[in-house]
Amino acid sequence: MSQIRTVKEANNIVEVIGERIKLDVGGLNYKACCPFHSEKTPSFFVNPSLQRYRCFGCGANGDVLDFLQNFEGVTFYEALKSLADRSGITLQDFQRSGEDEEREKLLEILSLAKEYYHFLLMEHQVGQVGRDYLKQRGTTSESIKLFQLGFATNAWDSLLKYLHHKKKYPLELIEKTGLIIKGRNGGYYDRFRERLIFPLKNHRGQVVGFSGRLLSQSPKEAKYINSPETSLYHKSKMLYGYSELFREIKKKEQVVVVEGEFDMISSAQAHVNHVVAIKGSALTVDQVNLLSRVVQTIILALDADAAGVKATERAIDIVRAKGIDLKVIDLKHSTLLAEADKIKDPDELAREQPKVWRQAVEGAVSVYEFLINHALDAFDPKTAEGKRKIINYLAPILEGIEHSVEKEFYLQKLSVALNVKESLLKADISKFGQIKAGAATSTTPEEVSASKPTLKTYQQRNEEYLLFLLFSFEPDKIQERAGTLSDFNFSSLGFKQIIERLLLVKGKFSLQSFSSALAEDLKKALMDALLNPEYEKNAKDQDLEKEWLTTLTMIKKEALRREIASINEEISKLDSSLERSSEEEARLDQLLTEIVQKQAIIKKLG
């Protein structure tokens, strides 16, 4: 047995997928909304017997290795290594690509850098300034350990010496991680100096970059600097704290999105653990795609400045495309806070008034209510000009609400605030509410690349259903029923081979053992039939034996009709000849006889 098969058999696909998205039991299968395209009704199915998944919406399908590669965005080797590690298997003699080898080295370097920075903060005397700063900000030792915070000295080559001289990594390779910079004279120096260090991890928990907070008062340097874009680090995909707090986020099925590392850490310390931080105020498509796999609601806690409001507006289209709710923590209009406290950021509020922060999260308002409040603040609702500006601003936003009842709710609210008739407001919203072009009207990269299911003929769908019924029988009856199909010519690719292999099975039948021995194309063909929820729904509460015979009869009759149609085409060609040879005459008589025989069989089938 190959190591690849050993690794796959050691990892139950239901458990692996269930660790990443919520699966519900649906008959013989598990189901969920597909993580590879936007949908509101589950069409993604996982079959424990076949150890395969299939989406009947976008066509995504495969085994546990395929899922990890597509879901995590990793190479085949990385997926295999991850599953091997999960099951305690050591990979031997597996040929990695040069890209895989370099990626693994880069991850090693970044992990060592994380350990180095963390040691300096926790154990070395040079890290005292960092420890004092964190104590002043109320960061607990538990948080320091959980998020592996670190400290970079003010030396120009401290990390460089550690990684290059002590650990022997080439300078060119270290440079690819973004940890060091090549100077004009050709020498290298550390990117992060005299800074508090935040390791930035991908959703798999691997360190891919760093953020550094300046601890000196130097006016020449930015307060925060981040790793540059590399082959591993992409700002648009980064969610700080996601890997560490994943279980809490998944359990809560909602996530609070804040702007900075300290906002996230302080929130977690205030027991709002379903929280992540983004870089800046813009929530990206990649970040929403990642979050939508495990949450039903995203709660924004961004700065209430112009950039934060603009980011909230953009987030509507992105989040709407994934079919999840979007809320906002509106501190400015909160009744929980005194006026002086309403300007505080999540970090300050979570540290100083943790109970109020928790209440603010629970009291998050709809994004539409937040933007209505913002418009009413920005323009004077008592003047004609103010009313016009408010409507111009809100029209594209409110017109984009898909549900009529929800839209009606906010129109009524705005009608009262503006003191105008609801009918007039509706007319203006409709007139000026052309939906902005954006994420809601565009197809995501995942949806573009997703393979669409091939349309099947009427006969092929019936054959699939017959295969579904066949494997619905008790194990000891499956081969007996399969014997009646041994001479049948299926129009569906692979079905004849599946039946042939089924008839070769010795001893007690096991679907999992049987399917694991099939070639990949045959596994897929079998999976398409057995995972189809339409077939399961159709067969529910039916007499299995009767449904089997009815479907088998229907398929046989259709196959005979197709054969007759094919014969008629040949007859037409022979009839078109002005003069026929004796051989052609004999062939014509033979074909006419075949038609009569096949019609008789159809009549006999009933």
C-alpha cells in the first residue's frame, strides 16, 4: 500500500472537514453550505462510506487530500504532510518539489524568528522595556504566551546573526521571508528593531510574517511596520488571532472584526474571544471568504472616522455575496457609554470597561441602521438640502437590500427620521438607488475557477438513480441485484466497470473497502450517484424493491428506444439509395427484424 493511501485511510474525511466547517447530518451523508462558492441552501455533501465530498452547486469534489488543497490553498505535499502529522505518520521517500522545499524552509525561518523574538521578550534582560510596556497596557502573561508576542532589540543585525551565523540559513533565503533588508552597499540588516513583535499567522497557524510596534519616541519611524508582501504573507488574507481563537469563533458562529492587534488582544482578555484583527480598516474578499466558512454573522468594530465608514459601506457588498449577516458596534450612538467614553477604541474600552465592551458586542446593530445613523449625523435632516443628501447617500445602500420586509423596515425608520411620507421616500430610493457595481454583482475568483457540473441526459440521470438504489440495498443483496446488470450497456461512463468490479467482490460487502479500491474516475462516478440529495429525497419512503424494478424497467425501455432510433437512422441512409445491392437489401431486412424484436421487448416490459 502506498503512503498516500495509508495517510488517506488514516484520516476520516468527515472529521477533517468537520474541523473546518459545520457539517449537519443529512440522511446517509453530511451536508453544509459549500465553502467553495456562495450559497444559502446546502448543496455540499460528504459521504463517510466513500470518504469523498461533492458540491452539487459548483461541482467541487474529491477526497480528503483534494479538500485540504482547495480549502487551505496548499500544495499536494503540504496537504499530505498535514494529514500525516495529524495521524502520526512519518512520510518516507516522498519526492517534494523545489517549491515545496523552499516553502518549508521559509516557514522554518519564520518559526525560528518567532521563538527568538519571544525569548528576548520573556527571558532576556533586553526585553524588559517590552515587558514594562505590555504591563502598562494591561496585557496579561497568558495573552503574551497565547499570541507568542516578542521583542526586537535596537541592534541592526541581531536576528540576522542568529538566523545566518548560528542557524546557517542563506541570506538570500532569509531575505525572502521579509525579515531582513538588503542595503545599498550590498549588506543586510534587520527589518524590525526596538519594537514589540506580533507574529502574523495564516489560518493554519503557521507564522508567515510579523508586525512591529515602535517602543521608542522616534519621530522618523512609523509606529507600526509590517512584513512586506512575500510568497507566504499577503496582507489582504491576514486575520490576526484567527488561528489562536478559531474554536471560539466557530463555536459562536460569529466574529468581531477590529482594526489592530491590541484591540484584538484586549477584547479576548475581556472574554470576547470570537474576535480577529485586520490591517487597516478595509475588510477584503479573501478575509470574508475565510470567515464565511465558520460564521453566520460578522460584527465590525472599526474606527468611526471617514475611512472606517467607507470600509463599512464596501463590506456590505462583499459580505452580502456570501449570504451572511453584517452588524456594526456603534459606540457613538450607544446608550451604554458616557459621551467621553464614546470616542474610545475597542482596546481602551475592553481594558477599562470589559463588561460594557461585552454589552456593546451583544448590542451590535445592523449595518443599515449604522449607516442611517451616520447619514443623519453627517447631514441636517431638517433641511431640504440635508434630506436630499441623506437620500442620495443611502439610496444605493437600501436599494441593495434583497428582502422586501427588511427593506420596508429601514424605509419606515428613515421616513420617520426625515419626517417625509414613506411613499415619496420609496420613490426616491428606487429612482436614485442603482446598486453600485462591486462584489455583489461580480463573480468571485473561486466561483470563476470552480468547475461547473456537466449536464446529464435523461437516461444518464436514471442510470445514476439506479446505481443509488443498488447501493441502498442491504450488503448481502447488492451483488445479487448487480448481476441483473452484467450485460447492460450503460450510457454513463464508468458504470459498466463499477458493476464488473462489484461482481468480483468476495466475502461480505463493504462500500468503504469497495470504493477505496476503485480508480479515481470510477470513485467520482460512484460518488455522483450516491451523494445526490435529489435521489435520496426521491427514494425516501418508497418500497426499495418496487422502486428498483420501476427504474430498471424505465432504463431498459429507454435504452431500447435509443437503439431503435439508431437503427432507424441506418435504415434512412439505406432507403436514400436509388439502387441497393443484395447485401444492403439483406441488411435492411435484418434491421427491420431487429426493430420488431426490440419493440416486442418494450411491450413485454410494460
